[in-house]
Amino acid sequence: MASNNEWWKGAVIYQIYPRSFQDSNADGIGDLKGIIHRLDYIKSLGVDAVWISPFFKSPMKDFGYDISDYRDVDPMFGAIEDFDELINQAHERDIKIIIDQVLSHTSNQHPWFIESRENKINDKADWYVWADAKPDGSPPNNWLSIFGGVAWQWEPRRCQYYLHNFLTEQPDLNFHNPDVRKAILDNVEFWLKKGVDGFRLDAINFCFHDQQLRDNPAKPVALRQGRGFSEDNPYAFQYHYYNNTQPENLAFMEEIRALLDRYPGTVSLGEISSEDSLQTMAEYTADDNKLHMGYSFELLTRDYSAKYIRDTVSRLEAVMTEGWPCWAFANHDVERVASRWSTNSVVNNEQVKMLTALLGSLRGSVCMYQGEELGLGEAAVAFEELQDPYGITFWPNFKGRDGCRTPMPWTKAKPHAGFSEAKPWLPVSNEHSERAVDEQVQDNNSTLSYYQAFLRWRGAQPALKTGEIEFIDTPEPVLAFYRKVDEQTLLCIFNLADTQQAFTLPELTLSECDVKHQSGSITNNVLQLSAFGCYFAEVI
């Protein structure tokens, strides 16, 4: 079993998008006091930690992922004293706190950038990625922004371009400068001293760029696919060999780990999106001297087949021989999984329950996004109500990320489902109100009740917390595997389809587990799995 300092191994991490969790001051936007107000609910879920998306000072061009002050809370979310109270209240309930750190870029309103852009001789002149124009005035190379268009913006004060892998308002820091790395690590340590238990490191493979500024090669049409961006985004037209995932970044991962090792029990979780995200996850978590965990967008896709899930997890298992994986089916950047993997475009409660069990049974730690426990589907947000610049740019082919960011529904009968007394920053959908917490908590058959029951059961299964995984070769749509530790072997079987499926059990002595939503009847060693059923048995 994991030691106390390795509490994160096999942990369930609940992601909170603070703008949309709970509003405490009737301004239509969630805040830190709102999270404090809901800590007892979070405790009731049975999760080990919460990951809170950015709440730092920001112009909010990318909703907090454009930071103008790494060491303070944006007034929209409260004050630094509220965060101190949140840490204390969470720890009293034995809930760990993980916060986002957005290290690769800042806001263009950050004092560092305001100084850097003034001229080429100031103290921060080399703190961002600046480059001269080509002789014809065009950008230095062909790098593109994931949010659309070229990744370079002209700055007349310096007569140079600056790099932005994301929005124009998010200039990239120059991590080749040791002063930048030191300043960034000092900011990280500020929060360690506050008592946080770890960090989710946003776009962590984007810190370094190719100093030669070489062009990215073109990608053939047939290979244009992405994680977090669609095939019709020009970003998909290139191999991103030079604007991210540079070899120098590995040494910086070691610097991050060395800092965290001075604060025992803290953890780093890196978000990784590269040309080969699984290989990069393995590299960034290798040798027990880099990141503790890595996670990627590889299961945040539309492919829902048993083969895809089995092959993806198996490929990571093959390359990540030392690090620790973390899996997610949903987050604040992708369509909600209850809609994305729906077999008929309608949220199915039994499928939601099965997906909770499946995610909680994969080897590693898991991140579960707020609202997954309620079976929330993707909300329809009209164009005139969109807030996400990504969606506004690519509408209507890609509608952005607002549909997964709408407010949590707490009380069905209250205005805005109890999220706020004022009009929320994004609308609460009627479908979500019907799935409000107060409705589900009193229904023993609800997705929320199942989520709570399954996580309670999972927490008592050593094999599911830290065991190895061994897949069984199964035909579609059944996914099956063993989870094994010395004291326990579990057989885990999942029906991904909305029709009954048969599965021939292995010739083993099995003891059926007493877990909610256990599905299936056995005749002559053949298990009949109901639609979206799952089955757990201990190998005796």
C-alpha cells in the first residue's frame, strides 16, 4: 500500500472549476467561499483531493489561465484569506488541496511582460520569447496558436514578435533564461508554504521552445487529429516538434521535483499534450526525480471502443515503467463524457454509473470533473451567450468549452438551481436542474448515490488503489481486466453497450463482490451482462 506521503497513489481527485461551483456573494460567479460552503458535500463523495482550477489575479481572457499575479487571489474569487480558510477547512475534513499552476505563459498584463515589452535592454527583456521579423516582415517561423492563427504577435515598442502558443494575451515565458525558472519556482513555493498538497501543472510540456525557431513540418491530411483541438483547426496541420516538448524541459521537471521533495507529501500532476503524449508522460515521470504523475487527453476523445481504451492504457503501461499514471474521462476543456460517449446522444444513467466504475478501476489515480457524479451532459449554450473565445473563433464547427463549464445544479426548485441568487456567468440548463444534488441525494438509484457507494467500496480494495493491471482479450463491446496486488486479485468486466452481452468467465474460482450496480447472471460459466453493466469478482 502507498505510504502517507504517497497518498496520491490511487487517489480520486475531484476537479473544481471555481467560476461554476458555488457563488457565495450573488455576483453570478463561483468563488472560494462557495467551495468552503460545499466541503461537506465534497467529503460525502468519498474523494481524496480536490484540484481547483485557477483563481489567481487575471484579466480573465482565458478564464484564469492568463495570470497577472501568481501570488494573489483575483477579487472575483475572494481574497487570500479565503484561500487560507479553504486550506484549513479542507484539511480538517482530510481533503487534500491541489491547485493549478500555469507556468509556461503569463497574462500580457503581468508586470513581467509589461516591463519586457518596453525595449530590448530592460531587466526583463529576455524573460519572454522575442524574435525578429523575417526580412519581409512576416513572423519568425510557421508556428501556430492552438486557439487559431499564427503564434506570433507584433510588438511595436520592441519592433519584434513575441510567441503565444495560446491566446495573443498569453505571451510565452522564456524558460531558457535561468532567472525565469527561479522566479517561477519561487512562485510555486509561495503556495507550498501556504500548505497546498500539490499542483496540477497546466500545459507543462510547453515551457521550453526550440531556440533555433525551426519551422514545424506539415502533417498529412490523414493524420490531422488532435487532443483538445479539432481536425479543422490549422493547429492540426503541423507536427509540433519545435514549439513544445523540448528536451531541456526534462531538467526543469527535475527542478520542480527537487522543490516538492522539500515538502514531503506534496505531489505534481502534469497535463501533457504532445505528438506522443503517452511517451511524454513516461519521460516526464521517469527515474523518481521528475513529476509524480502525468495525465493526457488520450481518454478525452470520442473513441469509446473497448479496443481503444484497452490499447491506450496498455501502451502507457508498456512505456511508463517507473512513473504513476492518472486518468480522466472529462475536464473543463472537453465535451462532458455523459454526452461525448453516449451511444444515442442522450445521457443514460446506467452508462454514467458504469463509466464511474470503469474510470475508478483503471490503474493509477483518477481525476473526476465536477458534475460527473450527477451525470451532467454537455449543456447547449447559444452563440450569443458564449464566453469562451476559443468557441467564438471556431463557431459553429467547434462550440468551445462553455458547454462543460456551466454552473453546478444544487437545488432544483431554486433560481439558477441554487448556484447563485444572481444571473450566472453562463446559464444553468433545464436538463441540469433536473439532476440537481438535492434531487439525487435522496434517490438511492441516482448516479450520485452510485458514485458515493462505488468510491466507498473502491477505497477498501487494495487492488484497485495500487494494483497492477492485466487486460483480457475481449471482443467488442466488453472490456475486461485483472487488478492485482499481493493480497488481492480482482476481475473487472464492463459492458460498454446499451444491449445485453455475454462473457465467458475464465476457469477460476471467483467470489462475487458486494458492490452496488453489480450486474449479471452466470449460467454454465457464462456471464450475462446487462446493458452498461459491470461485474467485479475476487479471484480466490
